[in-house]
Amino acid sequence: MSQPSSWPLPAGSSRVVLPLELTSMLAQHPLSQHLYPLAYGHYLTAKGHRASRAKPTDQLIIFCHSGRGSYRVTTPAGKVQGTLGAGQLLLLPAGAAHTYEADSKQPWSIYWAHYDGKLASQSMDFLAVSEQSFVLNLPHWQELLPTVTELLNLQHQRWQQQRALLAATLLQHLLAQVLQLANQTQYHQDFDLLALERFMQDNSHRDLDLSDLAAVAGLSRFHFAKKFKAVTGTSPMRYFSELKIRLACQRLDNSTASIRAIAQELGFEDPYYFSRLFKKVMGVAPSNYRDSHQRRR
């Protein structure tokens, strides 16, 4: 595997290199063989940090949360170079010669991970890496911290197969989160998903249509529907309907209100339509959902 840099670790920084025995196990295990970590860590104010690899054999991600640095990647089309600042993720694919280093005046603080697996190279395509673009902007990167912290905390325990498998699962989850945040950032200029969801919750008693939601976003119906699906993977109206069903579940769990009353609270004039939609989303009718949850208490 490509070795992590030998940059001397100051207080507060960490570097984890998984034992060969465990990475060999991860490469064969059905839960991890597609993508698993080889090494990862957190460097704080990494003054003097620099690495250069002519033939990297694994994938590398570097996320900068403060300071800055620079990178250079050799591609078939030539050399690509740039800077990496706070809130940006650098993705370096296996096989691409590269060099990177912390800025001398404002050295970066970074989270990083080397990883491999049967589908590791496809993960770079999944994250939209191209020969001209190796950086993703993640302004809402703080949402990644719970997963990152859990991954880093594994270093304080003795490495065993179960913890190695957990590390692989956490890394896979982290990459999926990165894609979600990157997609949200890509379309943030078009609409604020969190603000739109708050609008939906505040108006869950109404029968909103696509025009209502598009107007909040300030977009045409067509443009809004296209952008919304790109960010969430579903249509605006289905998203709104499923949000209402989640609220209905809360009411069924925490109140004795009738199903008809709950349906009316959520803007459903026809309780039979509400019941059909509820069953389509949850797999059971509202009455069965309430009965099963009350029995578990």
C-alpha cells in the first residue's frame, strides 16, 4: 500500500495504520471487501507536512478544516495543480502521481484516509473525480464530524476483526455522506433544502402543490423539480407526502387522536386516501402501526 507521510506528530494529532493481518481480512470479508481503510488520521496545524508519490496504489482523501495547502496531480492530459482550503476535500485516485504540502504561513489541519477494495477505484467516479477536477467543496462539513469522530476513536481500542469491520463501515458511510453534502452544495445556489423542509413542516396541515414549493425556492416548476430530485433522489411531492407520514407516525405514537383526526391535521380531507398512502410508505395501515407500537411499550 502507499505509505502515509512520516510527518512528526504533535500533540492532538493522530495517525492510524491498520495491521496487514487485518487489512488482508478486510479484503476478503463480504462486509468490507469492496472498500476498507488502510490508514487514516488527523493532523493539526501540520507545519512542514509534505508527501510525494510516483505510483500510489490506493485511494486517498484529504479534508482540510482550517489553514491551506497545495497539490499537484499528474494525469494523462498533463499536470493539474491547485490549492486546498478550509471546507474542501481533495480526492487522489490510485495510479495518479501526486504531491501535496501544507502552506508555510497557514499550514492546514486535515483529516485523511488511505483506502482500498474491489470497488475503491469506482468510489472516485462516484464522487465525480475527473482528470481536471480533484476537489469538492463542503461548506457544511460539520455534519461529517460524528462519523469522523467515531472512526478516530477506534484507535484508542485494541484492534480486532470486529473493530476493523466497523472502521470499514464507517468509512463507507462517510463517503456516502460526502456525496450527499457535495450534491447539496452544488445546488445550494438554487434553493436551500433545509429552509424548504422547514416550510413543509410549518405547512404540513395544508395541501401544497408543486407550484407552492417552487415559489418558495424562487424557481420554475420544471427547474425546481429537476434540481430537487438531483439533491434528494426523489420528487418534491413525494418528499412532502413522506414528511407528512413521518409526522403522522409521531402523532400515532404519542396521542390518542383518531386516525381521521390525524389525517385532517395533516391536510388529508379523505381519510381513506391517507390510509392508502400511509400503508404505501410504511407497509402497514395506520391502525396496525398504532397497535404494534403500543404493544412494544
